[in-house]
Amino acid sequence: MTAAPMSQRPATVQDADLLVELVDISGAGLPGHIWARSVTPDQSAYDVGRLRAQGDSGPISWRHATIAEIGGDAAGCLIAYPLAAHPAPADPADPPEYGPMTELEAMVPGSFFVNIVATYPGYRRMGLGSALLATAVDRARTAGCPRLSLIVSDVNDNARRLYRAAGYGEIARRPVAKSDWDSPNSAWVLMTKDI
């Protein structure tokens, strides 16, 4: 039996629910933890995330996303975009957990930032991650960015292997600021790839 074909398409605003799930999977629950701090009595954490994904800008906007499908079913996503050539100072209103990642992003101004590469568990080990990373390279070239960057947890061995196999190398680390987030990771790892 032949595997169903994989395809990719630009995300639409209607993909917000899918993006929120995959962002939270990729972030090992940290996004949902942060979103939960902003809920109103009639909202869930995913409702907050959905509003962010439906926005026209921001780090998880549908406008930055590519959806991977297998046999017509959503299987994963890429969220990537160029970082500013001159990073803005950290916003004191940002959650403390973001501080180390903001520091790392500031080390790679003007790079094409791969914010999210995520697949649903049932679609792993099918080449989706590699295909999405290849799409990130194409998008970086189109955007005129000669370098790609990403941040990954030190305990996410599978993702780090994928990124190394795709040509990314580690350039810096920052300790995780956990606050009230329970997680096994101890550092965020900045990796880059020149094209």
C-alpha cells in the first residue's frame, strides 16, 4: 500500500484552531500556559490563542503559516517570518518566560525565524518536518534572508536531530525562565542555518 501524498498550502484564517493546537504541541504546553493567564470568564486558553492566530500580525498569525496535509487531512504546520533588522527592546509586559527567547532572537536580527514546526503525533516520522523546513528555506530566499534561525528546547532531542540533519547548528543558549510553568527543559537553544 502506498502512503497518501503530502502537500502544503498557505494557511487561511479558518485554520486558527489547527494552528493553536500545533503551536501548543510545539511549545510543550507553554503557549497554552501563557494564554491561560489572559482568559476572561467566558474563554479558554485556546480561545485566547485562537484570537492571536486569527490576527493579521504577531508570532502565530495565520499569515505566517503553511499547513502540511497528508491525503487531504491537516498533519502539521510551519510558522516562519523575517525578524526585524533592528530588534525592538523587550516589552516589560511580556511574560517572564519569553525573556530568554527574546534575548536569543535579538542575536539573529534580519534572519528568517522558524517559530513553529509541528506535526500531529500520528503523522510523525513521515518526512513532514523535513519538508516544512525546506519550505522555510524557500520562503527565506523569497524574503531575501540569507540566514534562518530557530529556538528549541534542550530536551527536545527529536527536534534537535531534525534541525541538525537540515543543516542548523547551535550558536547560543539561555536558561529557561519557568515561573509557574512545570517543564523538564533547562535551556532554550538558538540554532541557525546560512543559505
